[in-house]
Amino acid sequence: MSDSPLYGVPLTLIDGTPTTFGRFAGKTVLVVNVASKCGFTPQYAGLEALYRRFADDGLVVLGLPCNQFMGEEPGSEEDIQQFCELNFGVTFPLTAKVDVRGKNQHPLYSQLTGFRKGMMPGLIKWNFEKFLVNGDGVIVDRFASTVEPESAQLVAAIEKALAREAA
């Protein structure tokens, strides 16, 4: 197992279960800050489709609800979970609500936002930004909110990360 700094990061699942990002060691993880009342909310359907398509190959989609952008995630954890299940059939793991920027930024996002790529350095700009973490806990890619989950660009990056895991 890798000694990735990500693996020690504490997480609280949406049902209140404490864990760490290390529970996903050896898996390719697509980390997404999500919200229920955002223009990008329909991406939940694509995220779930990705999860179902690649889960057996080692992909985990991890949704971190965030209410920092225009109050687009106002509900409780129970509300969020119910919304995701009823409207999009979400089965991938979700965490309790987090801050992805600012003084209360979740430690996972402190690590993720250190990854610089092209036009997307630093701060999270909006809901549904995506980070791809390989099975060694290394951040390998970052995608804007506008990149659809099932886009060729994102699927190719996932397939590349999974192929690396299978090698």
C-alpha cells in the first residue's frame, strides 16, 4: 500500500460513519464536490453510470456534498442521501457535508487543490469539480464542473488510471 498523504485524511460518510480516505487504497477514485440544487446536479446520473460501469474494475466515485456555492446544498445529510437515491439511484459513497475552500476547508480538499493543471490551479470554483486519484493515492487529473461524467475526456482518464492498476 502506498504511503500517500491522502490515505490518512479523515472522512465522515453521509451516515455518520468515521473513516479515512485510506479505505479506498488500491482503487481509482473520482472525487466530486456535489450539490442537490445546482445547474450541474443532473451529473449525478452520469456519475452513477460511471460508477456502475467501472466499479468492478476498481473505480470508486466519492461525492462530497458542499453548500459553499450559492447555498446549493442546504439539506441535512439525510435529505441529501434521500434526494440522491430517489432522483438518481446513487449507490456510490457520499460523505457528510464539507467545505471545499476557505478557513474550514476539508483536509482532503487541502490536498486536492494543491494539484495544478492547465486552467484550473488552486481553489475549487464551483460544484461538481472532479479530481481523479489513482490506486497509489496520487492525484492524476482534474476536471472542471462543465466536464460531463461520461465525456470521452473523463472516461479516457479513468480507463488509463484503471489500466495502470491492472498492470
